[in-house]
Amino acid sequence: MQHGGNKPKEQYVHSVFQSIAGKYDVMNDTLSFRRHKAWRKFTMKKMNVQPGQTALDVCCGTCDWTLALAEASETGHIEGLDFSSNMLEVGQRKVEKLGRKQQITLIQGNAMSLPYEDNSFDYVTIGFGLRNVPDIKQVLNEMKRVVKPGGKVVCLELSKPTWQPFKGLYYFYFRNMLPFIAKLLAKRYEQYKWLPDSLMMFPGRAELEQIFKETGLQNVTSFALTGGIAALHIGTKESQHV
């Protein structure tokens, strides 16, 4: 359930992503130390998407993961959902450029209330979006609702490093360097300050794994990536027994 206090967060985050859409891909490189493409490749290997399978990419942003899902599926329909029209415009241009317009549908929508029927997709993914939603459990419940029985809910997200001294250096970077890099790249100092703040509030890998389990997902696994600065979580929706 969304609390009243979440509304300002939702509006603020929306304004952040509307304003930085054009620089989002450059910033992903900066945020991940240029590792986000390798993380996505690792994730796709773990997912093992088969030709013809369908997927929903929640908080799809500029659609890099949406396009990777479409490529792996070859023929299956892929939906991308985001609340930012500016991000979707950037994504749509990529989709058209890569000739995936027939396979991918992008829609503006809210991750807290997905506009899909129950049991609709083989996979439901969220990449670098879960820490920006007003209510993590609500979004995971929605993702679980729309995935098919036996299907997978997959989250790739920045996380909290646990290995010292890397942990200390990483947080120093986030708190002190990132806003200034952001100012140079996007002239959006205040908006990018949101990113380290959101990371501090976001659950660590073990905590998020527990939230996945509390949502009712089965066989939950998680992987620390690049010293724990990112994490992959995968859970399976329980198959319906006849």
C-alpha cells in the first residue's frame, strides 16, 4: 500500500528522470564504473531466455535491457513500461533504429500498479529502477502478479558493497565525486544527489533477498557483482498445481 509520504518522492523522482533522460546512458556508465553492460550480460545468461518467450521490463528507462530481452527472445513480445515520457522517447528511438518496433511495445505507466492481467509474462524484469519506487514490496508484488506461474521475477540493481576497503572508497565516491561529475555532464547537481541518497536507503543484497522471499517468490537467488556495487536477484513464481 502506498503511504501518503511517498507521493512527494514519486513526483521528485519523476522530475529527476524527465530532466536527465538525454544523459541517462552516459550516467549509467559513470554510476557503474562502465560495468552495467557486463552485469546485464551476466543477468541474461542466468535468465536463459528462450525463443518465443515474453517479458515485461518495468522501469525500462532508455530500453537497453528491453532490447536485450527482445534479441534473446527473437520472436516473443516484449513490453517496456516507464513513468517518464522523456525516457521512453529515447528508448523508442533505439527500438526503431534496431528494427524491433514490431516486437517491442513501450507504454507510460506506474510500476506500483501494472496495467496487465495476472499471469501474463514469462519474465518480469526491473533494472536500476527498484531503488527509485515509492514502495519496493508493492512493486515486487505487482511483478509477481503479472508473471506466469513458473516464470521469473528478475531485479538488477545497484547495491551496497560489503568488502572493505572498497566499501569505504565506493561511498566516498558516491557522496563526494558523483554529484560533481553529474554537474559537468548533465548540469543537474540536485537531481543527481538523489542517486547516492537513494542508495543509502535501499536494502542490501541479503535484505532484498529476504523481501523477495516475503513476497512469496520461490527459489530466490542473488549474486553480488563487481565487489557488491550491484546485485542480481531472481525469484520464481510458484507453479499452479492441477
